[in-house]
Amino acid sequence: MDSRGGQARGEPALDALYAEVLASGESPARARELLARFPDEALLAAVLQRAVPVAFLEAVAGVSPWSERPRLLARVVLNPRAPRALAQRLVGVLYWRDLAEVAATPRIAGAVRARAESQLRDGLADMRLGDRVTLARLATPPLLPLLLADGDPRVAAAALLNARLREEDLVTALRREDVRPPLVEAVAACERWKPSYAVQLALVLQPKTPLPLALVRITALVPRDLRRVAGDEALRPLVRAAAREVLEHESGGAGGAQPPES
């Protein structure tokens, strides 16, 4: 079947159903009656992407079988007219992908987004590897520290490419005493963060950074940070000695990432 022909027939049907939903107004009885004869889940999901009466949203959340479909309930939560109390109640039954979408939607009430993030945080340990990798690419900032700390390097690598990951959050993750080697190695290999002076400095100052990865960054540091590295007793003697040698030759800060202007 020609998909364009199917879309052409589907749009009028969607528009007609949407008109009926609007006509039902804020009457719970009319909303329930309309839901009882809704033809299928796909059309209902499409209608829920439009601004509909609050009574209709509440009916979807309370009328079987639609109230038992987490994907439909996600459309209710994401609807621009969903009351905060209703959205808060439904967040607990959503799938993780829908929770991630709720958490990343700015127009949704902050309390609802925070609950979605909490649900994701609580379920992270039980998620499959592939799902954690996918979540790492689209997660919101409150979840990224947990994903950066994941023991699998593929999750950390995906989180490093997340557009919501801020430089200061990555630096904080690298400074942790319990930082995992997969994160350190993933950051060192990530092209996105190589121009960041703060991140490169954090790698040098992290005692768990493999020696070759720390040494290769020494010559990119400015004198004040070379002195900091040279005096940090937590670092390997070779790293400290390399910093002192660069200072003596007055070649610190040449090339590589540059520090922010003060």
C-alpha cells in the first residue's frame, strides 16, 4: 500500500476524532463515552499529541484498556495540558525511554521532570547495557554523573557525547577519588573534549590516569598549573618530574588546549 495514501486517509480520520474530543469539553462522562468507541491505540496516541481537554486526559488515565498502556500514559504526561498532579501520578508506570523524554522536556513541571529522573536513577542498575548506552546519549544533567561512572566503557563514551554534558560536570567526575579507569580512558580518547583545557588538566591531576596519557598532556599546561602538578604529592613521581622539567625549560602551555581567559 502506498504510505502516502494511507497518511492521506489517516489525517481526516485523526482530525475528525480530534474534533469530537474537543467537542466533549470538560465533561468526564462524554470523555469516557468517546474513549469507549475509540478505534485503536495509534489514533489515540496521535490525538494525545494535540492540546485536548483535561477531562479527556484524566479519562485516558482512568479508563481500561487505555489506562493499562504505558506508552499512551506517556502521551498524557507529555501533553501540554496535563495537570501536574495527574502527570506526577502517571510517571511511576512509564517505560524508561518515555521517562527520559519527560525529563528532557522543559515545558513539563519541574517536579514531574525530577520524578522522572528519580525513576530512571532507581532503575539504572537493572537496565541492559544497550539501554544504558542509549540513555547516556540523551540523559539530562542530573543523571549524567551516574552514567559517567558506569563500569562499561561504552556507557561512559556515550555520555561524553551527550550535548547536555557540561564541562564543569565532567571535571567534577574526573576529580573524584573513586573515578573508574574506563571514564578516564574514554575522556582521553574523546575528540570532543580535547580542546577543553580544564578537562585536560583534570586528566593530568587525576592519579588514576595512565602514565602515558598524563605525560603527553604536560607540555600543554601553563606555568601556574605546571607548578601545581609538580607539587602534588598524590601524583606519580614521573608526572611531577615532567612538570618540573617543562617549567625549567619555560615551554609550558605550548599547543593543545588553552586555559580560559581570567
